[in-house]
Amino acid sequence: ERTVEVRKDPTTAGDLASIQEQVAFSLELRDAMNLAVTMINTIEDIKKELEGLLPQLQKTQDKQRAKAMLSSAQNIAATLYDIHLTGAREDAFRSPMKLYGRISALASDIGGFGVDFKPTDQQRDVSQVLNGRLRKAQEKFDAFLEVEVKALNEQLKKTELQLEFGRKIKS
């Protein structure tokens, strides 16, 4: 086992304290992006399940609740990323960047242009705004899981059909 000492590049203008602040800030942004991605993946899984479940539902009220839930899932997803992406170059002009894209852009800016300097006051302000929006999205996401998924599964208890994801949530 050997000890390795990591030293600052002597040709950079940033001091060690500034570099440490930049790294800590970058890690905060990484955590925010990971949270957004986790929510996006979960929402996509639930949407896929709902789309598979809908054709199997017989009762009108079951179909209505499942459709409402699908709409809620879509609304939460729309705050996190552009749900209308087509892959065309013109996508960037069609709708504004969503939360995940904005956090990613800030992280890219920090990592690409401010790598040896502490984050600016403006970058910190933007991060605070984006983190506030992310917290609101997470509150909606958590309520969606705790209320809507559970409610649909309760409604469907009489049948064999239930959301697989919903079974992972404590009743």
C-alpha cells in the first residue's frame, strides 16, 4: 500500500481553497443531477407499467384513475426534462430547457470554465434557485408515490391487477 499526494497544478491561478470549494460545489450539483435522474427513471418505469395496465382494466373508474395517474406522472416528468424531445436539432428551439438540463448546464459550466476557481455568487444563486425547484419536484414525486400509486393499488385490490412498482411502497 502506498500513499499518493495530489498536488495543485502550479501553473493555475486558483488557490487550493478555491479549488476545494469548486469540487464541493461540483459534487452538490452531481447529487442534484442524480436525484433528478432517479426520479425520471422511476416515473418512466411507472408510466410504462400504467400503459401496460390500462388495456387490461375493465371498470371505468379504474381506467379513469389510471389515466389521471399517467397524467400526473407526465406532469412531474415535464418539470424534470423535455418530454417532447424528438432528437432533431431544432428541439432546443421548441421549448425551454427543463430542470435536469439546467442543473447539467451549470455543472458543465463549473467543470469546464471555472475548474480552478471557486463558484461565483451568480452560480451559487442559480444553484439555490434550481435546488428549490428540485425540492418542489421531489415533494410532488414523493406525494405521487405515497398517495396516487397507493390509491390506485387499493382500488385495484379486488382484481389481480396492480402496479408492480406500487408493491415496493410500504402500505
